Amino acid sequence: MSIRSESRSFFGRAKELEMLRALRKKKAASLVCVLGRRRIGKSTLIGEFAREFKSFVVIQGLAPEDHSSNQDQLDHFATRMAIVFQTPRVHFTDWSQAFHELAVKTKRGAHVVLLDEISWMGRKDPLFAAKLKDAWDLEFRNNPQLILVVCGSVSSWIDHNILKNVNFVGRISLAINLGELSLKEINRFWTANHYHMGSMEKMIILSVTGGVPKYLEEILAKKTAEQNLVSLCFTPSGILFSEYDKIFSDIFERKKKGLDKIIRTLLTQKLSPVQLAAKLGVSQSGDLTEDLSVLEISGFLSRDYYFKPDGKMSKLGHLRVKDNYLRFYLSQIEPNRDRILRGGKAIHSIADLKSFEAILGYQFENLILGNRTLVYPFLNLEDRSVVSSAPYVQRKTQQNKGGCQIDLLIHTQLDVFFVCEFKCARLIDRSIIKEVQKKCAVLKLPSRSSVKPVLVYEGELYAPHRDEIEGYFYRLVRFEQLLDGDVVG
């Protein structure tokens, strides 16, 4: 979902809309897959694209229930068909029948057909994907103006049953893995809708919501960031108070306990898969590999690979919980949840939260890594000149001067290495210089390289130390500048 304001205007997703619109130039039907985390706006994106069509057919799978059956899904499909096409309800006993009826109804003219939450739709029929493929080959594709879209929050189901299914090879016209909105897109929405917030207030909001559109839509312009945070996260009726349980129950179902344990283990530490297996007390087997893949595809986990100074990707890397809401829930909401539900002491302000400033640092790192390309213009870099751009960890060995961890190391074709330090604090003093100097001193790079320290920050530079900080760093990039896209100054 790109964000919609009260006037229903649409923000962001320009690249994705461009790719979808290109399908209209084809002289053949298109099968599209859209993946992404819950609440990311998959259906809204397709709805925005479909505004250009006279016919937009949406049929959504029923959310999983303990006693629901395949017939329940078929009955719901039939009911939706009857409502959409204003025809008598047909009784289906098999998905081949259901797909045939849908294909007949859309066999001529320009249609966008969205099968939403398709994993829920087909979860009780092991041959569901095979029947969809058969219907596509024999019926749907016969209409050259048809665009059939499948999407769902269980992205791993689509990945396994369609994208990586050999039966669908050569049939997918477009696959979109929808990520969070960029900082610039979010800020344009806030500006257009008169959200009068400073950069720190915006950071507080984003520390909880990240760039997830549905969460951002819940922010009220007439409340402060602190008031919004309290009402959304620390009251039983707030959407973010119980969202974590819904994510793990609705999306992951039987896998939820194992995946939850992985997220909790990685909450405040960056581990390699080998280290994670050791922490969990399990073998680094296919089961763990599959679980990590599920979390990655679903948009909750990132695997950050290191790049060697020669530009080649290392086999080493670490896993990072990249979803700000999950991190905020586990560190701040869950510890207070039972107390709030039982009528105990309420959370009224940020001051009531433990270690809030510490969690801001983690969340800030996530936001900048997710928007790292926005940093490039401030370093006079173009994408094509960047060899690698990733977090970096150097282990201590006999061949180097020591270990270090760099928030973001950008390597250019001219062997310039930008050592980017991220800092979110109310006041930043000269101690930040010593931290970065120590890292640069031990960082092992080719002798021909040059190193340029960069500070990306939110907060205030301590006035007596400002000149020293500005003198040391090659560039200072304020969070507010990334929001505005303002390279000047």
C-alpha cells in the first residue's frame, strides 16, 4: 500500500506502477505475482493500477481458522464471484471448476483479476497450484488483455508454489517483492497532509512503524508523535498492541513458534547462520535454512553479506531483524502487555519506557540501511560508481590490527571507502570521533585505498564540539536531509 490521505490520493510506488503499466503494451495475457509482508500494501498497489481499467475483479481467500475446510474457501470464492459479476451463485466442488468459471467471465476485454491472500485460498488443496497453472495454460491466457495477479502475506507460499515451481517456468510476466516505502515517499505524504513534525518526532514514529504504509496511515496529524505512539502501541485497542500475534498466527501458522524464537534470538545481536544455530541449540540443517528463507521472503529478516576490499562478496555475513515494528514490539510493547491488559500502571509517555533511547539507535540503523541509496547523493556518488554497499564486520586475526564493526561501508570504483557511522541521540559530542577513528585505524584495506569517514545522524551536535566534529568527518548527513532529499548544505 502506498499511503492514501483522507482525499484518497496515492503516494509512492512509482517504480512498481511503471512496471505494471508496461504490461498493457503487451499483446498477450500477463500473470503477475506480488509478495511482501503483511500491511505493506500489495492489494492497494494493484487497486491503484486497476483504476485504469473498467474491470477490476478482487477475490480474497478466507483467513485461516482451525476448522475451516477447502470447501469453505470454494464457497467463499463462489459467493464473491456472484457478487462481483452479479450472477447466480454457482456451487463449486473443485478449484478447476472455480477457475474455469472465472476464466469464462473474463474471457474478453481488459480485466485485472486479483486473487488476494492466495495462500489462504489454496492451503487445504495440495493440487491448488497445479490447477491454477492448468487453468492459466488452457483458459486465462487466451484473453490477451487479461492481467491475472496473485498475492498474499504468506510470501513463502507464493515463492515455493509459483515462483520456484517448475510448472510455472516461463509463465510469470512480472514478480514484485514489495518493500517498505522510502523516507522521501513517507515525508512527501506527511508534508502534503500537513503533519507538522520535526525530524526527531518523525524518527520516533518511524522507530515503530518503519515504512509500512498501513501503520503510517494510523498516525493522526492532530496528535504529537508521543501521543500517537502511546495510543497505537500501549492501549488494548491500538492496532500495534496485538499486531505481532496476528503476524505470527495468520502468516506462519504451524511454524510460528520456531520463527518467533529466531526473531527473538536475533533481536539485539547480529549472528551468522552458524552462530544462530549454536545459540538455538540446533543443527544448521535444511529446516533452519528454510525457516530463515521464510522470514527473509516475508520481509522480516535481512541477510547482510560482507564485501571484501576487492569488491567480491564474502561468504561471511550476519542476520538482522530489519522490521522496526517487530523489534519495537518485543523490546517495548510485550514487556508491558500483561500489565496493561490487567489494568495496571498505564504507559502515558516515552519517559515510562525502559531503554527507549537505546532502541532508537537500533531502529535508526534499520531505517538508514533500508534507505542507503538516499545517502549517495550527499557523497557525490552515483549508483553505477558503487562497487559494494553493506554493513561490515572485520574479525580480529594475526594479519590485521584488530576487529571492528562498521554500520555501512561503501566502496567505489576508484577504491574510495566511505566509513559511515549511524548515530541517533539527543546530543552528539566529540566521543563519536574517537569511535570512528578507532575503526578506521584497524580497518584492513588495499594500500591504494582512501578512507572517508561519514556521520549520518539524528539529534543535535554538542555546540562546543561542533567545529571539531565537522572538521573530522568528510560529510555530515542529517536525518532531516534524507527525509527531504535536500543535498544542499
